[in-house]
Amino acid sequence: MSKLVIAESRYHTLTELPQFAKTRSGVEFDPRSDRWVYRDDLYSVSLDFGKLHATASFVASAKHVLLWYVERLSSSHASNLFDRLGHYLKTISIWRNAPINEITTNDLINYKASLSNATFWYLGALSGLFQQWHRLGYPGVTDDAVAFLREIRIKGNPKGLAVLTHDPIYGPFTDIEFQSIQAALDGAYCRGEIDLEGYLLAYLFMLLGQRPIQYAALKVRDVERVVTKDGTTIYTIQIPRAKQRDRLSREDFKTRLIIPQIGELLIQHAADIREKFHGLLPDPSEAPLFPMRGKSKGAPAGFEYHRTAQTLADLLERTLKKLSIVSERTGKPLHITATRFRRTLATRAAMEGHGELVIAELLDHTDTQNVGIYIEARPEIVERIDRAIAFHMAPIAQAFAGTLIRDESEATRCDDPTSRICDPRFDPTMRPLANCGKHGFCGFAAPIACYTCVHFEPWLDGPHEAVLEFLLAERERLASRGDMRIASINDRTILAVAQVVQLCEAQRGQYGRNG
């Protein structure tokens, strides 16, 4: 009996939770509520304790423990721990057919056995939570359970698996996929199918590969246009550092250069937002670059009109899913996430020969321990493309964006001789192979760049086979020199030409059948 009393004496008496508590960054909320809901900087928190598959006494202990994390560490970390705890309790309660009242060794063993290689890291997160729970002295975790967790070896969250395997769902985009995103994005914006906000946000993810919370923290004053002494105009954006320990969202910045085409649009967008916030904010330059609709009641000072990281990521996904881009690898709509753009930026940097220090700088990492995976993944990222593969992939990739015509009489600019596209490499007589439907100057190199252009109007009897053979031979020549990065630069164009060849064959066959 005395032994039992001694064992229980280490537990805290579960006092009533305070009416108000503060996060590490000073956000106030009511911890007595069954659901903790608040905005902490640019992160939305919603912890629903009523959904935990546990007894009332266990939930009471869990609230005390998670409050310790919220008050001292980040809200995102506390949310992740809550999610892992919820998964554990749901799994064990199904086996027991009853709510959980404590963490035991037997349940941990069974839970461990249920995890796959991809989810084994769940136990690592729980191990830290349960050991801290035990140290704090709240009831709910047995001594034997803690002893078990200290003895077993737990693998961490697998790093870089999606990058190493070039996973078509979660890994980096291929060059063809990335170019498809860019082409579809440009086309949709020109046609008015997406707005300027979504267009610019998607390009920032493509160009810079930063985390959603960093874009959510942006204000209009972070975008700048500077004219240098020699008259050159450069565009910059101050990116807040978001994942540094003990730093809030706008305490430290890194300056990134932006290409002029997007930089000028960003300046225009920032000016429009600044104008909209006249009268709403004392200083309109403090307005968010990507504002939410209306004002958030629970947002901390300075972020009242900012989107959260999640709603910004949702905006990116909604914008790009409208484009219905198909992956040449899966034949299905491209899976869009903010993380894939980040992995793509790092992978492309590795392909261009940059080392770990440069990649860490691009990703805004404080060290290089998590970037080596991109160097390891570098050799296999560029696949071989020959004639057979090009014909197989072309219908899936849909890289050809123009309109096939029988001859110049069907061209948009049929009365304009300057619209003709010729090249002696493919027809020494300089007979046109296509027309251009664009009114105005184009600085791209015809006809190679034309095949992926929406204004391209190839002729049915044009020498497109010769163009395809030329591109394939050039790719093979460059690949034999060991420069696969340069060799693959026209891969999407190869697929577009192959698609035109297939369309021509199909059309000629149809005309033949119709006499």
C-alpha cells in the first residue's frame, strides 16, 4: 500500500486551468475551453480536445501538458503534437473499444507494430511528448511506458525520400512539368482566367521556393524597384525568415532578386494594395502583399489583414488546379503543393552544379544538414528521351498549344507574308512550315520556340518530322558530352513537335478516308 502511495505522489494535483493563457508570442486564449482556437502570427491553431478518444481525466492532463508547450514553444509544434496524440488515441481506442485513460507499455508496443516505414516517425514525436508529460508529473503516462520509450530506438521522420525517388506526387517537378506549369500559368493570365494576385503568388513559389508562411508575412513595402548608377532597373523583395528558432515572422529578412517581368507586376500589385488600404491602416505600406478578405478578429497586431500560411497555400493550389495541367509521368492532373516548388528549386540548383551552401542559402536553412539529399538525387533527375518515348509521352504532356492548319489559307494572318515561319535547316527551298498568329514583335527563336506557343499554326504538310529528328539528334549530341542539364533544355519542345507529327498523321489519315 505504501508503495502505491509513493508511486502516485509524484503526480501533480490537476488544478483548474487559468481563464486566460498566452502563447510564447503573446496571443491570449482560454485553455479551459474544449477547443483552443486562435491566430498565432500567421499560423491558425485549432485543437479540439472534445474529439480525443480518451477519458475526461486524461484529456485534463493533456491540456496541462500541451499548455506547457504552447507557452514555451511554437504553436505549430504544439499542433503537430496534438495531431500525433489524436492518431495514437484513436488507434488504441479502436482496439480496446473504449476511451483511453493512460499510456501503457503494451499499447505502445502494439502501436509501434502498426506503423509503416513512412509513419514510424509518429512514435518519435509521441516519445518526446510522453516523456515530457511524465517529467511534468501529470497523470496519464505510466513509469513503465517511459522506461520502454527510453530503451527503444526510434527512427526520425524520413528525410528526402520523395526527392531521392523523384516521387511524381510529392517530389520535385520534372523540367517538363515545371515548364508546363509556367506555360499554362502565362496563358491563363493572358486570357483573364486567373487574377494578378494568384499569378504573382504562383510565380513567387516558382522563382524563390520559400515557405507559405514567408509569403503570408509579406507586406507591400517589402517590394522595391531600384535604379542603379548605370541606369539598370532591378527589382527586389525582402523575404521574412520564418523558421528560425525564437524569431517571429518579421524580425529578420533576406533580399531576393526578381526577374523584371514579374518585378514590374509586383510593383504594380503593391501599389494597388497600398491604395486599397488608405484609410484602413495608419500606414498603408504596412498592408499585406496578399491580403485576406476582411479583417481577422483573432489576428495579432500588425497581421490583422494577413492571410494565414495555410490559406495562402490553398490559394496557390486553387490557382494552379484551374489550369488542369497533366503530368507526363502519370497521365493524371499534376499534384500541386507548395512543398513541391521548394523541392524543385533545390533540385534544379543541384542540377546546375551548385553545392550545399548555395542550396541552403536558397532554401533559407541555417545549416546544410538537410540539403545533401538534393546533391545525391542529382544524377537521375533527367530521363532519356528518344523518338519512341517522345511519341508515347506527347499526347499526355500536351505541350503543343497552337492550332494545326492545312495551309496558309487557314492562318490567322493569311494575308501577311511576315507571319510565315521558315527555316533552311528543315526545307532548303525556304517553304514555310507554319504561320504565326501573333500580332506584334516576338523575340523567341523560330521555329524551335514556336511549337509550345499558343500562336503557332503549323501546316499539315510541314517538315515537322525533320524538326523532331534534329532536336533528338541535338539532345543526343549534348548528352554524349555529359551535359544532361543543357541536353534536356528542349525536352518539352520535343514532345510538342512529336504531338504535331502525330496530329498531322491523324489528319492525313482522316482526309484519305474521306477521299
